[in-house]
Amino acid sequence: MAESVVSVEALTKRYGELVAVDQISFQIPQGEVFGLLGPNGAGKTSTLECLEGLRTPDGGSLRILDVDPVRQGHKLRDLIGVQLQSASLPENIRVDEVMRLFCAYHGVAPRYDLIERMNLSPKAHAQYHELSAGQQRRLALALAVAHDPPVLFLDEPTAGLDVPARVELHALIRELQAGETTIILATHDMAEAEELADRVAILLRGRIAAIGSPLELTATGAGLTKISVRTQNGSLADPAIQFPATRQALVKGEYAIYYSGDTAPTVAAILAHLEAVGDPLLDLRVERPSLEDRFLEIVNEGATA
Amino acid sequence: MSAFIHHLAFEFRSGIRNRSLLLLNYLFPLGFYLLMGALMGRINPLYPPTMIPSMVTFAIVTATLLGLPDPLVTAREAGILRSFKINGVPAASIVLIPAITTALHAALVSLAICVTAPRLFSAALPTNWVGFGVCFLAASLALSGVAVLIGVISPSTRVTVLWSQLIFLPSMMLGGITGVPADLLPEGLQRLSLLLPPTWAMRALNGWPMGAPAARSLTAAAILAAGGVLAFALAIYLFSWDRHSGTRRGNPLLALLALAPYLVGAVMGG
């Protein structure tokens, strides 16, 4: 693995009696998009805020590009860009004004191009309180990347965004990734994590329950593939018909749905059956287990543990 | 320097764009000045000579004590300070820049009063403008220091109002701002009024700048300057970015130390 840009060793964060983050460790190499997933209260935001220097950890060590976020906060500011989950700006500040202000504090020229990129040009002279929630989030993202930080923290970046804005955000993340920016992404959107993240860590009750690439994580689960079949005569509607490696079968509308532990023999047997009974195939869909399926599996395992 | 200038420019414009701040920086002090000029000028012949010092003191007190603390508390509660922190805005800028812009607004109001009061209400103009400038700066420093300190230690906007009024209301009654000279108060109340920074501000502005000997004003200005420096130092020390993160370095009760110079002044007998 390449040298770590972000290093977390035995990080612990407590709020009174509650242990929000419990001795977690992970490393993130340069240019990786690292997803932090977990149900509400799992410790995602606490982990991010310790890394961002907004909270003081109760234990463990943190490094971002060899800078300690707790003791060297002033050095950290130019190394990281942060889109906070819950943050705000003065209600009377104008969009172009805040871009100028924060860029000045980072010592770079104002990035008005990002205002345009985020489709905020018509609102460039609008005050913050005149922006919609989605526009405020887009502005926060533009401000987070304006000083071209090598490490970017995004906490629920697409919450409240409409579809075009979400697509634009994903394109920007891919562009930043291509430019070797290291991105830590906390999200509830599993499809987003699966699409964008090189690796993800699933947090549960302050601990890492699973870590790896989305493919690795989905492969280590129960791994049942969903096979949906629609035929002209509906010959698969009979529940007595069994196929190899099938763990569960059900009928939903015109579709017969099978959950298989071994896709190839199941599909082959279904096709052979349809050939034998002379029932023409209209639609066949094979869906591998998603990160969301695996996530729910891990959360449910955690709940029953 | 560029960041400081941008921040200063934004804060200054905020003081006009924000309706509450516009009211406290300009409309309230100027409205009160016109009202006092119209009423007191007729019923109290001793008022015109002290009108400019008292109205300038009122402008500073209103803009600082009533205008400065609440935006600071609101910014902390709303997460605005967190946004500032992650973008490299230092705590000292958050504490000092609004204080500087508030002093600038108070200076503009003072200028308007100085230009109009002699013609409208036969008020006496300061005779020593250097002294006026020195005493104005000392008063602004002291009162904005106290105001910022209130904003830093207040856990909510409701408590902010309580703290601000705790100084503002007695200052109005005892500080000589409303045309009743503090020297006419009973001895006990005179002593009590010396614990309030506006009393010292009024004493500084109503002496040397108006042609009286400098010593009394300079003593008051020195006490105000000491109180201001102490209040700002405490505000930066006790500053917290976020009410949840435990970033405050000391007990908020330490803020009471900011009253030490006024206490010393009161004990020394003014």
C-alpha cells in the first residue's frame, strides 16, 4: 500500500459515559476515496470531527500528512477541505464575499469558477439566507475545495441535493480523485459509496465492523444473487418447482424471484426448465448482492450480537 | 493582511445590512439623541454642555453592549464558528474584528452628533479633539471588550440579554448618560456606578475633551484601557468554537476579572 495520507490509530472519543468511537484504526493512502458508513450514532461524524480538529480525542493518535490535528490545528487548515454535516455561515454574507473571505484566509486567489461550476452564478451576490438548502450545500462544497486541499472531508455531501446537483457532485469527486486528492466520505447513501469509494469502513457502535473495497465486502457476505424471471405463460408461478442452489423463491407480480448461492447452475436450470415446458422467456435479470444488502446484514448481525 | 481587510470589510457591511445591528448601531442612538436634545435641552439648562459626551457614550454603549454579544452567541450556536475554524479564521479575528467595526459605526454616529448637536440643540463642542479621540478609543476598547466577553461566556442568547442589560440599564440610570450628573447621586450609588464601565467613559469624555483639566479624564481613560485589554485577553482565553466540543480553556467565572480595574478605581475613590 502507498504511504498513508491519513493515519488513525486506536482513536477513542467519549461523551460522558457514552463511548462514541472505540479504539478504531485505519490508514488511507493518497488519492483514495474512503467511505465511512454506519447507522445514526455509529461514530462517523465524531471520527471525522476528530480528524478535522473540531473535537479532541480521548485516546489514540491521528496524523494527516504528518500533521497532528489536535496540536497543529493551524497547519492543518490549509491541508484539508471540509464540508460539514451541520454548519452554517453568517446569514448576511454574500456568496462571492464568503468565497473571497475564506480564500483570503487560505492565502489563495478567490475561486469564482467554482461558484459557476456549482451553478451558483445567478446567486453570486445573494446573501446566504436567500439560498435554498441545496444551494447552501453546494456553496459549502465549493468553499471546501477552493484552496485545492490534498485531503477532503465530505460529511453527507449529497443530502438535500437534487439529481443534477448530485451528478455534478459525483463528477467533481471523480475529478478530484483523478487529481490525487484523498477523500473521506461519510454517507448514508450506499449506492453513492459503492459508486465512488475505493474502500469503505462500516462503523457500528463506535467500532469498525467491516473494512475493504465494496466488492470485497459484498463478496464476504451471505452472497445470495437475486434472479428475476418473467415468462410468457407464467410457468414458474408454481412454488413446487425447485432449482439448484436456490435458498429462497417467491413470486412478485409477473416475476418469479430466486435467491441463489451459486448463480450459474440456477440460471442454467431455469433456462432448461423453460425450454422443456415451452414457455418463452420475456425477461431475465441477475443482480449481485449490493453494498446496501451487505451493510444491512452487518447491522443486523451487530444488533443480534 | 488581505484576510484581515476582507473580514473587516464584511463585518462593517454586516453592521449595516443586518437590521438589528443597523438599529443598534445607528437608528437607536441617533433617535435617542434627537429625543434627548428636544426634551432635555428645554428642561435642563445644564444639559447642552454635557450633551455631546453623554450621547457619544450612549452610542458606544448601545452599539457594543447591545449589538456585539448576540451575534457572537448566535454564530457559535448555529455552527458558523465551526465553518470559520475549518477555513482558518483565527479566534482573535472573531473576537477583535466585530469590536473594531462596531467602534467605527459608533465613530460615525459620534461624528453625526458632533456636526449637528451645536446647531440643533446649542450643544457645546469638544475643545480638545485629541483628548476626545483618546477618550473615545479608551471607551470603545473597554465597552467592546466587556461586550465580547459577554458573548464568549454566554451559553445562550437569553443569558446574553440578561448580562448585557445587567450593565446597560444601571449605566443608563447611574452613569450620567441621561443628563443627570453622576456627581449628584448619593454617595453609595456613586460608588456603585464606578463599577460600570460607562460611568468611566462618561467621566473621560466629559472632562479633558470639553476643556477641563486632563488628569481626571486620563485616569478614567487609563482604567478603561486596562479594563478593555483585560476583557479582550479573557475573551480570547475563554473563547469556545462550539458549545459541545469542550474547547473552552477556563471557567467562565474568570470573566469577572475584567471588572478588576473598575473595582480598583471605585476603591481608590474615583
